[in-house]
Amino acid sequence: MAGAVKPETVAAVASLDEPTRRRIYDHVCAHGSPVSRDEVADALGVHRRTVAFHLDRLAGLGLLSVSFARRTGRSGPGAGRPAKLYQRSAGEVAVSLPPRQYDLAGRLLAGALAHAEESGEPPGAVLDRQAHDFGQAMAQEQSDRGKPPGQPEGSSHRDTRALMSLLEVHGFEPQLAGSDIVLLNCPFHALAQEHPELVCGMNLHLLEGVLEGLGQTGVRARLDPAPSRCCVRIEMSDQI
């Protein structure tokens, strides 16, 4: 789960604003097999050098993948150099403002339903448990990166900074409100609007898993729905 928009992701999406580059990208994506510079240039009536520039730029941004193969079908001496071929990258590039994590919600919901069908457990209970486990995994990933610099072990300020950093990275847009943390953004906003009990409950268990995984005491997540922000509020009376 990653909510903060990376500069390289913005650059990749913004690169398609150039009309010729977008035509070249669309042409490559329309083919089920890799295409060469010459094939793209001939199909679009664009100079080969221009095509090569845009194809390599798209590849450098992660939008296309590159391979090499001889188009003649021959091999051995005299077969010529392999051609550089391009096709759509298997990686996904997306920008969401404000940050949304519908792919995570989908994975958790699908995983819970599949497990519930196998085990006979109520899907909601499975979802809450899996969301809690995922929250713990998020916290473990944060812990593996190391504590924020400048704070001693066991410092409440260190714990607060670690939690705020994790929430920021994952798109919750945390903000201190007195002794609590309010979350200005809900990564599951549209789903929460349609299915508040299910999705807000999932989110609550996710954040409870985060708190448990970080090992923070005297802190709790609770439901506190309000317009234009996340339904979960984090009470930190013993941490600030």
C-alpha cells in the first residue's frame, strides 16, 4: 500500500501529454507482440529518429519494456544485428489525487471472500482479521526502515513521528488535532461512501493492526466519521 505520489510516476503520466509520443505509445499498446522502430515509423509516418527518441523515453519511464530479436528469422553469421523491440510494460502506472487505494481494498475483499467460502467463516470477520494482519505488515515494513533520526529509543516523540510518517506514506494525510491524529484523506473513499459499515470497519482494523505492529501503547484507533475525512480517528493522549 502506497499513497504518496512518486515524482517518477507523475513524470511517466505527464510524458503522454506530448501528442506524437502518445500516438506512438497507443500504437505499441495496440499490438499484441513487440514492434520495432521501423515498424512504428512506417505505420505512423513519423521519422525513425523521432520514433526512436520517444520509444526510448517511454521505456526509460517504465511505460514500455524492451527486448531484442532478429526480425529476419535467420541466425548465425550474416543474420544481422538483433532489432530493438518495444511492447507495453507489465508494470502499472497510476496517479490518484487525492491518494486512493482501491486495489488494496479489492485484494482484501477478494481474499476474505475466497477464504470465507473455503472455511465457512463470516466474510466480515475474515476481512477484519486480514485487514489487521495487513496493518501489522505495514508497521513491520516501517520498522525495517529504522527509527526516525534524532530521537532516543522509547521516545514518545519518536513513536509519534514513526506513526505520522507511516500514515503519510500510505496516503492518509495525518494531522495533529490536540492530543489526537485526524486523517484528512480516506484511501477507500468511494467504497466507504457506498458501504460504510464494511469498509470503515476494514479500515479501522487495518489501523489497529498498524498500531499493534508499531508496538505503541496508550494509543487507540476508533471510528469517528465526519465529512471530508477518514472515518477513523487515532487517540494519542498518552503519546503527545
